[in-house]
Amino acid sequence: MLEQRPLAGIRVIDLTRVLAGPFCTMNLADLGAEVIKIEIPGRGDDSRGFAPIMPSGDSGYFYSVNRGKKSVTLDLRTPDGVALMLKLAGKADVVVENFSPGTMERFRVGYRQLSASNPAIILCSISGFGQSGPMASAPAYDIVAQALGGTMSITGYPGGDPLRCGVSIGDLSGALYGIIGILVALRAREATGKGQHVDISMLDCQVAMLEDAIARFSISRKVPGPLGTRHPSITPFQQFHASDGFF
């Protein structure tokens, strides 16, 4: 499918940084979209300073979630930067951002301004708790989403402390649901000619990924806990330690 580049011809303006947003836009680039990453002048994406550092001095972390993109700097704190952003949006299909809710409006490039420049634009916002509600302004990182979403409470061994997953599933699930939302919005635009604002909450995504833990609680009314590598419904379904290693 990647050879077919199904999103060829789609232009994405990437205002994201660190992980959830960049992973979303990287996958859009893998699918053939043209992704233009907008970075802060003089500093760039925060993750440019994250380990591991390559011999060139560049961040391996940054490269791992930003392949296939073009990159420019733009200062949205200036009138010229805002004007240029709106001009770019006028020639784009999708804008992806993972600022704190309200930041795009403060920069004067929120959905209202973007859609005035381009009624067909699709804005995807990825945040911890969504663009509205009592926790919208609360800070959120991967581990916060995993903790409040219940993932940490069912990870690990019985009697142990809550554990974060070995991968940043809080960020990654938000990114993947963001891709789904963007693809659906692109499909809807084919019928209506209009874009829309896709609002992705990392907490919502974590709850959605609890799969059978929610089903078990709904039926038994017992709060699920950690089971190590066992499965709550299927046996055998875990690791075993043999004389020559694990299987």
C-alpha cells in the first residue's frame, strides 16, 4: 500500500512537537501526504534535544518520529508569522497541532481563522483532555494519560505498583486516533466540500483501548487489576520460564 501512496496530493501543515502530533503526521507522510513541519525559530521542536544523540549531534528521538517531512521555522507570535500561516493554510488540506487548548486561538490561527482562509481545511487538535470541559487546560503527558485512563492500573504483576507501559501508548493512541479522524474528515469533505475540526483527547483514547477490561467490569462490577502476562479469559496465555529461557 505504501508504494501506492494513497494520500499523495494531500498537503499537511504540522504544528506539532515531541510525540503524539509528530507520530500522527509522520504516518500521514508515510501514506504519501506532503507534510510541512513548522518549528519555533532558533529552537525547533523540543525533542531536538532528546536522547539518544547521534554522532552528528542530532537527536535520534526527533528523527524517529519526523521522517519524510519538510521543515521550516515560523514565529506565530508575530503578525507576519500569522499572515504566512494563514496563507499556507489556504493552500493546504490538513493542519495538525498538539498545543494546549486555546493556544491556536491566542495565536489567531484557530479553526475559525483557518476555515475563513480555507473552508475546506481540516484541523486536527490532539490534547490531553480535549478542547473543552473542566480538565481542558490541565497539562498532560503520556504517563498522565496512562494513569488517568486506567492503563497503569492493569499493567504489571498482582500486588505490585502501577506501571507505565514500555511504550508511550498514551501519546501513540492519540496519534493513531488522530489519523483515523483525519481520514474520516477527508472522506466527509469529498461529499460536502467542507472541512472540520477533529478534537482528539488522549484520555478518551486510553479509555477506548481498555478493551475487555471495561467489558469485564461492566459484567462483573469488579475492578480489573494487573495479571502479569496472563490473560483474564484465556488459558494458557502467558510467558513461561524453561531451562533454556522464556517461551
